[in-house]
Amino acid sequence: MALGVIELRGRKQVELPMLAVAKAAARALSKSISNGSDLGKVCLDLSSYDLPEVISFRSRVSALRSSERNYWIGTLYTLMISAERRRAQATYFTRPDLAEAVINLAIEHGFDLEKHNVLDPAAGGAAFLSLIAQRMFAQGVSPAVAASRLNGNEIDACLAEMSESLISDELDGFRDRKIVTIGDSLRSEFPAAYDLVIANPPYGRVRLKDLDNDYWTRVSHSGHINKYAVFTELCFRAAKPGGLIALVIPSSFKGGPLYNLMRSFIASQGQILVLGTVINREDVFADVTQDISVLLVKKGASHRHNAPVKFPSFVAGGISHPIPQGSLPADLSSPWLAPGDAGRDRGGATIATYGGSAKAGYFVWNRSQDKFCEASDPLAIPLFWAKNVRPGKACSPVNRRGDGIDFVQVPSGSPAIIGGPAIIIQRTTNSSQPRRIVAAVVDQDSIAGRQGFVSENHTIVITGGTSEEIHLLATLLNTKAVDERYRAVSGTATVSVTLLRELDLPQPEFFRAALSRGYSAEDAAAISYRTGRLPRLAEAS
């Protein structure tokens, strides 16, 4: 049986997902090449490797169109570098169908392949530049002229060289001009000279010592500087007046409370034309857990809050039609919601209305391993793990092996000890989970005879209110209606304590009444939001 396929008994062979084939090839290559090998050259020329996994990858890639082939060659490279380096550089490439759709939007809004120049300050893999080169060449632009208008920068020297090679392939082998320079864009200065600045920038926290200027203050709060926010500011500086900025970035900027400066900055820099959402991110990115958005802005006068904005959904294969259109709130620092989200009914309540108060879990187990103790220790407090949380089920402390309870030493009277009715929420979720908010009520019988409990830092604990209010709130939090409202203002797999505190909920009396009439929790939540009869978010903004 050929590698890269699964043989189903009595049925046709089914091809493995391309990512699985790439991972197998990366593992095989990593074992066979010597330390210090140029991984870029390895990935660009696989012909000398007769490993079965590599042959399978090579065979699959050879059947793809050039843009798909380029993507998987770049992805193979990222799978061969260390996980630490991949996270540090946030080395994840844009799938060709998404890159094509973003370029199409730029062209639709004025980017001219025959006249304009372009910059990608995070050009590893050449996802955008190779496609634009391909289109320029197909439109009759000579390789030399096309190369003169293509510009990129990349911190990874191997990726920069790979990008040069992939772009050259689209320009009939032309390599007389260096297109992708090697360097840290955040330590570089770019002239405001580009008709289009396009990027899928890296994301992740960045330290002040890694920045040479204070441009970050335009888009970030001190202590919460995200690399993609700083890259966004750079992209706006590099675009010429009237130029376009097209970005594929995490969705957290649209609603996160710590991204209010970034929203205000973007709105101050030009007219926001497109604010799209990537649906089923696993179809367009390899191993990415962030929700992803697409932003297109024309640099110039500040955005008018009532100006029309397109809110497309990007699916595998392109853009879903028809494309909704709407406007942003009058206060452009507040969350930017799509029309479907902005038009949702508002309840006007928060978890505080239910008597609840939220805080992050206290115990960081990998930093406090000396605190684990026996149940007989005078300071022993039962520890809850995030994996103990199952929606709709009472939550009891069970260790990670599943054969007992973990206890940790906590001084008597410490505010870290939780007593009384409580809800535990998983602070991080994965892409396989259908809900972002996963909540469960603590089973008080499971901690009987103890001062209370503590929970690990991958949880959020809600306390306060009566037992009835806590159970009511947990039931509500596990509904689709609440989860959709949370997702509308959050773009990460991590549940924010701040967003949770501010999350719009229906009034408790309406939800309680709907349940008492026999409605399911899902129906009761939807009904109680409608019963609130408050102005919709779009009207209230």
C-alpha cells in the first residue's frame, strides 16, 4: 500500500490529509539529515531523499498547482524547526486560497498589478508575494519590472532564501534583484512608499527590550504588547497615503478589552473597507489555535463610524456570498462586531447580576510542585484541574491520573481557598471542543470536611450568590446563545476573565421563568434574551 493513503477494507483507498503526510515527511527528514543542515535547501530539493515518507510527500506536492506546492514546502520547513522556534517566530503560513481571496479584495479596492508596488514585512514562505508575482507575470508584466515592485522582509534567513526561490519560480527564474531581505521588521524603518502592504504577521507577546522605538504605544498597553499589534502599526506607517493595508491577523483585536488602543489607531489611519472572519481555521492554517480575521484599510482620513464596511466569511476555497455589510460603533475603541453579532438581542445583565464574581485560578502547579501534599497534611486543600470540568455535570476534584485527589498546601484563611457555591470554567479550550465556555458547578459533597478548594491557573472560578443562583448561572453559561456572544468579542482559545465579567447575559428572572415553563436551557436562553427588549448592540453603539 502506498504511503499517504489509508486502505479501508472492501472500499477504495483514502488519502491521508496533506498535513499528516507533511508531518510524516518532516519526522523522517529530521532523523536522516545531519545537525546544522540548511533546512531551506533540504525542503526546496527533496529529490535526493529516497525515504518513503518523503517520496509520498513529493508525489502529492508535485500534483498541486504552484501556490499550493509553495505552501506545503514552506509548511514542511516549519514542521522541521523546533517547536520553541516555531512558537517564538509564530511561523504559520497563509493557505493559498485565503491568500488569493485577500489579494482579490485588494485588487477590487484599487491595487493595480500593472502599476503598483507591494511590501510584505513578514514574508516567510512568500504566500502573498509569490502569488502577486504569478499574477503580474500572467498579466504581461516583465519579470524585471515585477521584481522591482515586489518587496519583502523576513527574520528567518532560511525562509527568506526559500521565499526568493519560490518568487523566482513565478517570474520565469528571474533573480537579478533581491526581493526578500533578511532582518527584523520591528527593528527596521520602511518609507511610507507602498501602494499595498500585505501581511500575515507573527503573533505572541513581545518584550519592551525587543523593541527599538515607542511605536508600540499607539496600539498596545504596557505589559500587554502583542507582536501582531506592533506589526499592524508598522504596516500602516509603510503604506503611502491612499495605499491599502491588507492583514490576516488574530481576531482578538476586534473585541478584546486590551486592544482598544489598536482599534482606535486603525480607525484613525484610514477607511476600514473589509473586516472578515476566517471560518474553520483548521482548513486554512496548520496547527493554529487562534481565531483569524482579515482586515483591509485604505490609508487616509479617519474612518467614519457610519461608513459601510464589508464583513465577509472566508472559507476553504474563497469568500462565502452574499457578503454582509454594516457599520462600526460610534465609539471606535469599543468592540467591532459583525452585523449578525451586533444585531443580537441584548439581555442587559452580567454575571454580577446573578451574584457572581469571577477570578482566575490560583495554583500554578509547575511552579509550585513542592506544595503538593498528602490528604492528612494540616494545610491540605483539594485541587481542581481544568480537565475536571464537564458541562452539565457536577465537578469533583480528580487528579490527572484519574485515580485519586491531588492536595496542595495552602495557609489557613488564604484568599486562594474557595468556599461556598462555585462554578469552575475551563480557561483554555481546543479546536475540537464545540464551545468556548465550558462551565460546571463544584460538587460540595466532594470537598466536605475541608475549608474549601483551590483550582489551577487554567481555570476561572465564579463565586458568590446562592446555590440556586450559581446553578442557574452555570446552566446559562453552557448554552449556545451565551457562547456565541462570547465568541463575538473574543478571538482566542483562552477565556478572558475581563470579557467574562462584561459578557452580556439575559436577566436572571427571565431565564428562570423560561426554565420553569419547561423550556430547555438552550431555548430558555434564546427566549430570555429576546424578552429583555433592550436596544440591540448595533442600536446601542
